Amino acid sequence: MRDLTVGAPVTSQRIFISHAASDKPLASLFERILIYSGVPRERLFYSSDRATGVPAGRGSREVLKEMLRDDPFVMEVITETFMTRPMCLMELGAAWVSEVPTFPVVVPPLSREDVVSRIGDVHLPQLGTESEVDELFDELQDRIRQHLGVPVRAAVWNPAVKDFKRDLPQALTAIARPVAGTGSGGRAQAAAADGQRLSADLMAHNFSWLDGTYGTEVLGELTNDSTRDLQMVILSATFYGAAGAIVGTANGSVNGLPGGQTKTFRLSSVGHVNGIASMRLQTDGQM
């Protein structure tokens, strides 16, 4: 690890740790290493910690808008669960549209290829091999200095990284998504061939559900019938049993959908959903 002792002038810029609530054990490791590196708590926005999260009486969307106006440095902890949470995807899309500095971290068993196929081709550090983890923390060290003006010394940084690596396996075990029964045995179930209108501008086509490795997935195509280019469309699916009761949901997004164009999409559930008789798609937001 390098010793970066020459710091930029200290600014009031804040760092926003975007994560799914159930991924707190891992996100907390990132919060800890940022604090150890010298980032003051008052410059952290981390919703899973009462001291650094959404203040009482205020909504998360309101605080997000305010945060983005302040040009923060956004770290996204991208897990399988993160990819199924509309609010997480909204935070990710909002940060990219606002062109604030971001540091998206891909968490196994997700791969860079998985994430690129869903959100686009961007630079994605990964918590993978030993060398990938070292590269991730070398880059994070540089970014803390560059964007937050915090000089990070090796005498502090290297032990903090060592502690992170020591605690990482336990955190990954804690956030692992359970694998339930295979339901339909991996066979795709037809849902709609002719399409479903999601809004005045959006039409979903050729969608079906199937049992993926970690949960039930919905595959399909989305057409933007307007002339307006969309940066991100957040989608969700609701699964119903034979009696009409809701038996599960799946979530995902389409990034970069130009006017008049069609792109494929993939939605994912948390675990496998059994007993699906029908499905309804909807859009939960677009920008």
C-alpha cells in the first residue's frame, strides 16, 4: 500500500455510502475503514448508523436530493440484493445523472459482467481476488485524498485494510442470499408474448420468468415509445398464485434507453418464488 501524505485542501464534501439495508454487515466495514482513514463522522452519510443517517422527521428522498446538491462522493456497495432494491438503483442512477464522483464496488458472487449487463459499462472495482481487493483499496485511498481532501497515511491505512480483509468473509456470509427450492426446475414460464403497457411511453414485450441461480428472474424487452432519452427506468414484477394472492416480487432496472429504442431487461427476486401462476409488470420510476 502507498503512503499518500500530501493532501489536497480539506473540503466539506461528504461521502455517501449507498447500500441495501440487509447488507449492513458489509457496508459497516466500509464505514469503519473510512473513519479509520481520517474522514470525520460528520462528513459521512450512512443510513444504517443513527449518527450518520437520515435525521428524525425527514424522508430519505428529501435527504438524497439535498445530498446530491452538495456534490458528494458516492460509494455504492453493489450486491445481489442491491440490484433488486428500487431505492438503491434510484440512488445509483441519480448519482450518475448528477455526475458526482462515484465509487461502485461489485460484491461476489456478482461479477463485473453481471453488473455491466444490467447497469452499463462503467469502471467497477471488485471485492474478488486478493489482487483485486488490493487494487480496490489503492484506488479508494487515492479517491479519499482527491475528492475529500483527507491525507491518508500508510501507518493508519494498512492496518485498517488488514482488519477489513480479516472481517470480510464473516460479512459476506452474513449478507448471503438464501437459495430456496428450484420451483419450476429452471424452466422458463411464458408470461406474455404481445406485451404490456407500463406507461404512456413504455411497453414491455416478450417477458417470462424462470428460476435463476439465486432466485426467480424475469427476462424481457422494454421499448421507449417517446422521443425522450431515458437515463434509467426502474422496473418491478409482482407474482401471483393460482388463487390471486401475491407470492413474491422481483426488481431491476434498464439503464440508457434512447427514445424509440428497445433494450432487454432482467429483474431478480430475493430467493426463489414458488407457486407462480401469473405476473404483472410495472415501472417504479424513470429519469
